[in-house]
Amino acid sequence: MLAVYKKEMRQAFTSIFGYIFLTFLLALFGVYTYIYNLKMGYASFAYAVSSVTTFFLFLVPMLTMRSLSEEKKQKTDQLVFTSPVSVSGIILGKYLALVTILFLAVAVVSTYPLILSKYGAVNMKVAYSNLGAFFLLGCAYLAIGLFLSALTESQIVAAIVTIIVILFTLLADVMKDMIPSDHSISVIVIGVLLLVLVALSFIMMRNKIVSAVLFVAGFGAMIGSYVMKPEIYDGFLTKLLGWFSLVSRFSDFQYGLFDATAYVYYFSIAVLFVFLTIQAIKKRRWS
């Protein structure tokens, strides 16, 4: 794992992508810190941190789109699959390299509250709880991007799909207030999500029987529960969209409230998608 980690770190900074990521992220923090804390005179550093989270939409694909899709395209993944390093070690090495690049930026930004405190009162607990949540949110998005990169050999496709997924998580909180919450609409949307899950399972496992079983079991359970008790789907779509809204959990930190469940949620998302990436690569390794 350490060898993969060193290789990924070296590759990130021998190419331009690592430098671009750090430059843009630090520049965004600098601009918003100037606007909110220096120009407008806000004492809270949370406003600057919250504003930068939106730009994960473009920054994350910049790092993750090449992670696994490029090796698949150039067939160098065959060398990886035949190496003595376990698949888990390979994926963890790649993921930790991405996390380290993000951590470098957050480490630099963590000095901003200390600098601002020289010119006025700054709530350090709020500032650093926001930075901690920002870091874990970035870790979750990086894990999602890494997983999507494992599903295709095209960097462009990996980047576009990652942007779409992150955009969905950014807009989910707004969408849940716009979409009707009656049970018929909920069932339709759940049916579409089940189709997406079945398609993803087929891409990962290439097993028609397993995908067919998931399709029949999923739609059978959905239709059966809808016929027997349709009211259980009332408001279900709103709750589902709320669960997918990663950024909405950031609002408490912005207002100075510490939410430990948000930390656990972001960490769980990161672990889940790293695990899914490992399973996707294991399937390819033994195919």
C-alpha cells in the first residue's frame, strides 16, 4: 500500500493536476476570507468555509477522474492486478494519496483563523469544527469520485458522472421541497433508482443472474408493499433526498453548532464508496 501511495503522490505532483487543485482551493479560500472576514467584517470563519464547499463540484473530478480510468484505458491495470499487493492495499493507497492532497490544502487554510485572530475576535471552535467537517466532506466526495473512476476507462466520462453525482447531492435539499411527496411519485422515483442500482450491479459483477434476481426482488418488494400499504411511501422521497444531501449537514456548522452525526455520516460515506471501489476492482481482477 505504501508503494502505491508514494507512486500516486509523485504522479500527482509531477503532473499539473495536484498543483491546480491546491492552487484553486487555496485561491477560493483566500477570496472568500477576504470578502467575508476582511471586507464585510464578519467574525466567523464559517462563512468562507461554507462558500468553498460548492466548488467540490469541479475540484474533486480534477483529482479522481484519472485515478483508475486511465489505468484501465492504457491496460496498465493488468500489471496492478498481477502484483503481490492486495486490491484493498492498492485502492487504499490511491485513496489516501487523494486525501493527503486535500489535507495539505486544509492544513494551510487552518492557519487563516490564527492570522485573523491577530486583528479581531475569532471563535476558534467554530472555525476548526467547520474545517474538520469540510475535510470529511471532501473525503466523502473523493471516495465517490474514485468509485466512479473505477467503472469506466474514459477520464471524461468519469469526470462528467462525478460532476452530476456531486451536483445531485448539492441540489437534493432544494429538490425535496419542490418534488411532490405523495406515494405515487415516490414509487416512480424509487423504481428509477432501483433500475440504476441494478445497472450498477451488472457493471460491477457482469452477472446477468444476480442482476435479474436483484431486479425481481427489488421491484417485487416495492410493488407488494405499495399494494398492501401505499401510505408508507408518503414523504418517503423527501426523506430519501434529505439523506443524499451531503451539504445540508454543513448548515449547523455554519451557524456555530457542532454536529457529531455529520462527521459520522461523511466518514461512513467515504468508507462505503472505498469498499464499493475495492469490490468493483476485485470483480475485474478475477474476470
